[in-house]
Amino acid sequence: MNSRRKLVAANWKMNGSVAANTAWLDAFRAGLGEPVCDIVVCAPYPYLLQVAAGLGSRGAESGAQDLSAHKDGAYTGEVAGEMLVDVGARWVIVGHSERRAMHGEGNELVADKVARALEAGLRPIVCVGETLAEREAGRTVEVVGAQLAEVLKRVGAAGLAVGVVAYEPVWAIGTGRTASPDQAQEVHAQLRAQVSEADANTAAELRILYGGSVKSGNAAELFAQPDIDGGLIGGASLVAGDFLSICAAARN
Ligand code: PGA
């Protein structure tokens, strides 16, 4: 048993409304009890203030889903890390596969954003993951290794460990197809070993989350793996009760 406290993060993606979020937050506060893990809720930008204010007093924290690689200035439509902190965010997802695939974010930009998040005082949730084609070509280790290496090169193991890493195989996101606990554990152990080459102590403390079709029915088995320290939850986080059962499955 290691000393890493599990973390479960919701990624609402582009879902929600003021009214729907109010109902979610009411149900979340009512159902939370004494949390058995760290909890983060990553909402769309316009709702960050609402979520930060509505999570309640039991330590759950607000996060954003992206940030600008720039600090301030003429970047129409971009949102700076400092602004996220200003509206109560403590965490930010960086390098989600949907941003890598649909918004052309490569490993260097992701590393820039992680560095920016740290400068702004945010804790990054650094996402890595291979596509189905890459997995089938036997390139999983190479692909996720390169994604992590760029971030490690930029911020070091210590910077990385301010936040967490999230392993999210692209083929498991939103597809209902989850990596088996063994498949996920294998990659998590690999990622930890890679960080260990830079700094063994930090690697032992680093939390590595699994994401991709985690549900209340499969969470406990995934979270029981030695190198899986929680989850990044998309679809199943949209109903407060479902999200809370996933959080409950993170009991060490
Ligand atoms: P999912 O998404 O749980 O809906 O598969 C996870 C994610 O993309 O973070």
C-alpha cells in the first residue's frame, strides 16, 4: 500500500448550464458525506465561479479544462491561467486527447501549457494516451512516453508532481470500451518508471489517474491496481450520483 491519496476528477467537457449545474451541485453536496478521496470538478469556463462556490466546504476543488499558453495580451478567445485562479479554479486539464486531436495541440504546446499552469499557481492534470491504431501497432509505450517526456523535459518531475498525470487511451474515451485493469496498470507502471528515471522519490508520490469510460461498475477494480491513483471521469460525471459512487470506489 502506498501513501498516495486517490483523486477523482470530473471532466464535464462542453456540458452544463447554470440551472443544470445548480441541480448537480445541490445533489453533490447533499450526497458527498466525508470524502474518501480528493475530488476535482472541471467545468466549462463560464461556470467556474459557480462551481467553485457551489462545491461546498468538504475540500472538493474546481478545475478548468484548458488554459492559454500565453500569460496575457492580444489572444482573442483565450483564457489565461491567472484568470482561472481568479475565478476559483485550483486545477486545469492540459493535453486532453480531444484538444490534441481536434485543436491540433502537440506535445510542445502541451508542455508550454503545463509550464504556464504551474506559473499561474494551478495544478495541471496532464493527459496522455494512444489511439487504437497506435496501440494495435504496438506503439503505446512509445507514444505515451513521448507525450510525457516533453512535459518532464519542460517542468521536471517536481513540476509534474504538483499536479497529476492522467492516462486516457483515446480508444476508451466516450466509447464504453474501458481498458482492462491489467492493460491500464501496465501503462501506469510504465509512466511511473519513466518519471522514476528523473526522480525516484517524486515518482513514488506522483498520482497517475486512469480515464476512459470509467463508471461506477468498473471503478473499484481499476482503482485497486497498484499504480492507478484515481480517475478522470467524463460521461459518468454528468450525473452527480454516478460521480459520487465513483468517488466512493476510491476508498483506499
Ligand atoms: P469518458 O471521458 O469518461 O466519457 O470516457 C473521459 C475523458 O475524456 O476525460
